[in-house]
Amino acid sequence: MIDIRELRADPDRARTSQQARGEDPGLVDVVLSADERHRAALAQFEQARAEQKAFGKSVARAQGEEKQALLAQVKDLAGRVKQLDAEAGSAVEERDAALRRIGNVIVDGVPVGGEDDYVVLEEVGVPRDFEAEGFAPRDHLELGELLGAIDTVRGAKVSGARFYYLLGAGARLELALMALAQQITQEEGFVPVVVPTLVRPETMAGAGFLDAHADEVYRLEADDLYLTGTSEVALAGLHADEIVDLAAGPLRYAATSTCYRREAGSYGKDTRGIFRVHQFTKTEMFVYCRPEDAQAEHANLLRIERRVLEALELPYRVIDVAAGDLGGPAARKFDCEAWIPTQGRYRELTSTSNCTTYQARRLGTRERAEGGGTRTVATLNGTALTSTRPIIALLENHQQEDGSVRLPEALRPFLGGEDVLFPVGPPPARTV
RNA sequence: GGAGGCGUCGCCUAGUCCGGUCUAUGGCGCCCGCCUGCUAAGCGGGUUUGGGGUUUAGAGCCCCAUCGAGGGUUCAAAUCCCUCCGCCUCCGCCA
């Protein structure tokens, strides 16, 4: 949620940001008017309450008839206090409800518009020319089946559509990718973390995942818990309601966890293979820093993501995501998209968001301010690596005519030094 | 799953039975000052968090809320009642 003080001081900035997102700038005025009402009601309540407290002291001192007289006097004051409290309460609720619907104020320079209005910042590497090489590339599912690495049929049998098994080289690839991601993030000074993947509603809401995309999230009704779609949720919750010490620099964490997504509303999209699935593994980076350091930390996260993709020797591009496609908490987002040969286009592999103080404010994560008091910190997140999409990109980009797949050098130490994955026979027949 | 105990402003702690000068006690730690060759000790003061008002702004001052969280009872709640959360102990069950 954005800062009510900043909104009061400069409502136009929030209106402009809303406009760039293609969202309602009128919400700003809904907030401001509820805020006015809240403050007026609060002043009245506080005054009445002070009176009531003063009365309370006289009552305590008085005896006998005098006491009875005072009690009679103060009785309707108590009623008024209650009513004024309720008025102030409903106004502040109204204010915050509207405030929560306002997206983060975008960083200067974010492209205006929706999904297709991104700006390409850079293209790195050159997609292979399979025509020149004299063969048609196989897609990731075909390669995965040849290698005995991916089984979507049995995934569907056991769990339904968009579930899969990774076997043999597939399973080894996932583990190697996560190991590489952990190695690089640890080199970069991130503290490795194992996180809970079931969280309470407050944590889910605090991280900002119950607003626009509530139907993307799995909920366990019986226990009132949510399965997280990214370890960002648990990492954001880690320091909820805490005053953190950033004197020694930002807090940087990297967690590898299973991620669960309902993929509601994506029926028919990316149905082949393991591009869009309900469950995958991800190593996520998360940073707590001072607001003035957030843009530099964002640049750092992007640099690390690029380092990872370069280690995988994938051709990719970086885009500056447009305002309308940011989601509520992000003030700016960069996506790294790898080239997928059989789709003939770049697809998102990793992504990094600068949430400035938006997420931390709702979670109550603050630091000591210089002149005394506290102030809200900034949070940022970024994907180091996921399992499924990088596997797709690796298989397709590094495939050879015979169906074997060359492994990038950086991954080999995590695969027993092997440099090529070779096709195997069909997966063993099921035995009863 | 069953039974019981506990949760106080960084840490420890008084207060809760029996509601009212609780404006939450004391100690430790920390901060500022005094004293002092230096340090320590000693002395004095300060030290939860959020919000509102006053102010050009800040400082300061005034007020409200905050005793795990949320409701309730009452003129009045740290204190009584209910729900939830967390921690601990015992029993059962499973590793």
C-alpha cells in the first residue's frame, strides 16, 4: 500500500501513476475524502475520550451520592465516545480499502501502457539458425521424451493437466539448475533460506497476492492456509512487524522452494509440455534495503539474473515492463526472456521487481530513522532460476540433430561432469 | 487428538486473585549530561510503537491508542468474559 502522507502531500503523482497503469485515478480522491472524514471524526473521538477519562478519575475519587450523580452524568458521554469511535473506524476502513486498490507509484521512466507496450532494453546472444544448420529443431517435449526426461502423460494421470514428471536427466537438470542458482546467489552475498510454502492469510495479503490475483492461489480450506506461488511470499513475511537493522547494508536472501499456481484464466494457453504448469521449483532472490538504495539494488538483481542466463549460454533479451503490466506492488519490473526456437520468440524466464516501500508498509517492516522514529524499508525480488522454463530453453537451444543436448559448461559440475545428454529408450513399461 | 500453564513498552520483572491516582513497578542494557589523568564506578536525566493536533517546516508541546491479536461486559479493563495466535508441560498417537 502506498504512503497516505505522500498521497496527501502530492496527490497528482499518484494520479499520474494510476493513469500510466491504465487504472482509475479517481481512487486518489476517494482516499483523500475518506481521509478528511477520518481525521475529523478522530479529533472528535479523541476529545470525547479525554473528557471521559477525566470523568473516570473523579468517579474513582467520589463516594456515595456524589458518585451516583457523576455516574449518571457520564453515562451518555460513554455512548457518544462509542459512536464517535465507530465513525472514525469506518472512515479509516473506507480510506484503507481504497488505498489498497491503488497500485504502487511507478518509477520515472517506466513505459506507459499495457502488456504490449514494454520497451526492449537489450538483446544478448544470437538465436541459432537451424535452417542453416540443416535440421528442424525439436520442441522441448519431444526432446524431453527422447531423453527420458519429461513425462506429461503420467503427470496428468496422477495429478491432472499441467502436472508432469521429471525423470532421469530431467530430474538431474532441475537439481543442477537450483544448485547453480544457489551457488551464484551465495557468491553474490545472498543468505540461503529454506522457507515455509504454506502461509497464513495475513502473510499472503501482506505480500500482495490476494488483491488482483487471488484466484491464482491455492487455498487449503480446512486449515485456512495458502500454498505459495513463490518463496517471495515467505521471504516478505520473514521480517513482518519487525524493525530491521540495515546499517551494515541491505538484507539479501535466496530461497529455493516449490511454487504452486492455479493458472486460472490461462485455459488453452501454453498447453503443450511444461511451459505453464501448476507446480515448479524456483530459486528466488529477495532484498530489504533503504528506499534510496532500491534502484541500485534493482539494477544488481537484474545483473545477477543476466549472469545466470549467460552461464546457461542462452540467447535472451531484457524488457522494461510497461506500467499496466506491473501488478500492484511493483514500481518497476524487468523481465529476462530467453529465445525459444520452436516458438520463434522470446519467453519470460526470470523477472525482477522493485516494490519500493509498497510491500513493506503493509507488512510493517521498518528500520530506525536517522532523526529518531522509524521508516518503512524497500523490498525487491528477482528470479535467480526456475526449473521448468530454463529446462525448456536449454533443451531447445542446445539440441543437436540426433536429439542429444549439449550442456553449458557452468552446469556440468552439477551433472557429474557430463557435457551432453543423450536420448534413451522409451521409459520402462509399467509393471503391475 | 486430550489436559493444564503462560504471553507486560530491547531483555528480565512487579501488577492480574478482589476493575478506579497504573499517568504500568524495579533491575539490566542502551543514549545524553555531570564528575573524573583515561576507563570503570558514582550521580542526574532519557529510553515501546502507531496516530491526530499545533507548526511554513523541523524541534518542542498537547491529546488518543497500545500490557500477544480481535471482540464483549462496564461510567471505567493489563486486571472480568469470549474467540483466535504463539510458547511451555504432561498424556495419547506417529516417527
